Amino acid sequence: MKKIPLFQPNITRKELKAVENVLKSKQLSRGPCVEIFEQQFAKFVGRRFAIAVSSGTSGLDICMKALGIKKGDRVITSAYSFIASANCILYQGAIPVFCDVNSHNGLINTNRLKQISPEKVKAILPVDIFGQQYDLSELKKNGLPIIVDSCESFGVPPQAGALANVYGFYPNKQITTGEGGMIVTDDEQFANKLRSLRNQGFKKTKDYLKKIDIGFNFRMSDINAALGLTQLQNAKKILQKRWKLARTYSELLDDILEVAFVLNMRNKNVSIFNIPIICKNRHIRDCIVQELEKHQVEYSFGFPPLTHFAYIQKATKCKPTDFPNAEIFAKNLLCLPMFTDMSTKQVLFIVKCIKQGISNAKN
């Protein structure tokens, strides 16, 4: 079998034609495609406003800025996530306050959340890790603004109670713009702040050079927006295909005691980003990896817990042992291929490799 990539964007003739049309128009930035993409995206997810940005990371960044997060403030977030979830807080001179996660799925552990002191905490940034939507019901009791890192969970409707959700469109995501992201909110004032911040802080006025804040160039180009708009039009089929593939993975792996399927396929509040499994121990994981490599099947080990980074340890005064569940979750994690054009035959082959790897570990 040919090499199986970890991810691969679903690009059809429609996407190629849409991008070609923008190139032919000569209006490559600040043209009509971005606004149309924003309108259609807001409608798709069920929010009033959508603000297109250059990446999910830049979206998280300007959300922190728009909230007025500043030096010395504290923002609660997950101990297990991609580094952008912590960096967006550190960019403001604020301090990430990490909450440990559940060792079986990597989502913030609600009981650990209750143990965090509220002193100087100005916001909460939960993470929909691996496409699993975090239940906001407990977070809403704090009365703090909630910005959800939904960069991996496109396709699951945002919950009530979040001020904003931030999506990412890197090529490994459910839909892609190449590079890009989107913030959605029902708060018009917050949306206007975000639009200003993504565009150098300019205010929409006749005197457009009048600034209301220090801003950034975090705009999305019309080339990216045209790609995203075409993907969005086919999003329901994309999401359904990925769900079907994930269910096949789940059913085939269900009777293998040496691995645990992370995603709860009975929970509809899950969008299929990739396929994370937890191996029984490091030896089994190593043997599975050897078999995957032998047959040119790509994989990843997910992310290290955020306290593994020296600069984050320095800023937060935290160490990895402070968050034991994050360590347990990451220790034997293995992420398997997932992409929309994937075939059932490829899933069957990957599971066959996993079984062979486990067999090798026992011999």
C-alpha cells in the first residue's frame, strides 16, 4: 500500500476554480470573499458575527487583547494543549493558570478547576482538544468571560455562555484555508474590537487613520477566504465522511485491550480532527510505531503538556509533576491518520498494523 499521510487537505476542482477566480480578479486582499466567508461561517455555526483572521493563533491573541488582559492578570487554561493556548496569554504579559485534565481524554478536569484560586483571574480559555467539545456548564458559574479554543472542533455548534469561539483552518483541520482562522461571537461590541485589532487598530470611519488601539495585521486574504468558502459549502459532507471513518476505527479497535480509543463516539459533541488512542504502555506504543513506520503510515505523539516548555515553566513557576493527569494522558498517546479522502481500506490496513505491532510486543 502507498504511504498513508497523517493528514491531507480535501482539495477539489471547485477549490482550484475559486482560488483561480480570485487571482484573475486581481483583488487578492480586502475584497468581497472574506466578508462572504464570514457571513456564511456565522450562519453555519449559529452565531451573529464571524471575524476572519490569519490563523487560529492570531484569533486567540486578539481575543485576549480585546478582553483587556494585561500584565499580571491570570487566565485559566488547560495544562494539555497546543502551545498557542498558553502563548496568547503570555503575549499580553499575563500568566496562564493551568488546570489539570482528565487522564482518559485530555479535557479540563472540572474537580481540579474548583481548586484554582480566583485571585486576579480575568478569563477562562478552555480547549476542545482533539475535537472534543468541553462542557461549559461549570465554567459559566464563575461569571468570567470564556474564550473557547475551538481550533480542533469545527462542526460542533458553539455552546451558550462563551463570549467567543476561535477556529483554526490549518491543512490538518476539518476544513482548510491553507493558513487562517475565524472568531465567532454574539457580542457586537466585542466583534467590532476584534475587527479593529486584526487591521492595525483602525476604526471604521472616514478618517481611517484614526486608531483606537495598537493593532496587528492579522487579516485573512481573499485567496484564503475563497478556499475556505468553497470548503464550507461542502462542510456537512466532509464532517459526515470523517465521522464515518472515525466510527470504523472505533469499532475495529474496540476489542483490542492494549489500546483505548480516546474519542467518545456516542457523544455528538465531538468533531473528528484526528484519531487519538492511548496505548497500554510505552513498549506497546513503540512496537506499534515500528510497524506503522515499516509500512509508511504517518503518526504523531500529539503534544507535550505545556509545562514541558522551559519558557512556560519560567513564566508560570509550574513543573510537569504539578499536573499528573496531563502527564499520564500524553505518556502513551498516539495519533493516527485522518483525512476526508481516506478510504475504509486504509483504516483497515492501519488497524492491521496496530494488531501486528501489539503481537510483536508480546513476543
